[in-house]
Amino acid sequence: MSSICPVCNGLQELTTDCPVCSHTMCDGGRLSDYLGPYSPYREIDVYSMSDSDGTLSGHGGECLHLLNCPDCMHSLTIQIPNL
């Protein structure tokens, strides 16, 4: 059985406060969805390997999500452990 992201699959809600202004950040989805026009339609396993600097995805057992603050426009990525 392959591992799944609890946030992508609606099993867990992602709530994080902005480190700049302390307002609640919005989940922008998987970081890999922003890599190209067809990336949301590709298999998740295509992006399961990490780049040399670890920015594309976690270490195989994690899903990277992009978080955006609607108030101060700060953004960051967070690693969600797969189940």
C-alpha cells in the first residue's frame, strides 16, 4: 500500500499561523502542483523524490504544501508526513 498525504485526502486540516503577522495562513495545495501546467494531473509518485536541496518534495515520506498569508502575503512550505 502506498502512503497518502492526510491533508490532500481531507483526513486532516492544515492550520498554521503566519510567522510574520500571526494571522491564519491558507493552504495553497501541493508544491508540486505549481511546477507546470500539467503537474496537477500527473501521478503523485512522480514528485516523491527529493531534489538535491530538498525543495521539490520531502524525503519520500512527506508531502510539501505551499502556505500563503492573505494579510501580509508571506508564503512558506511545510512538510506533511504521509500516512
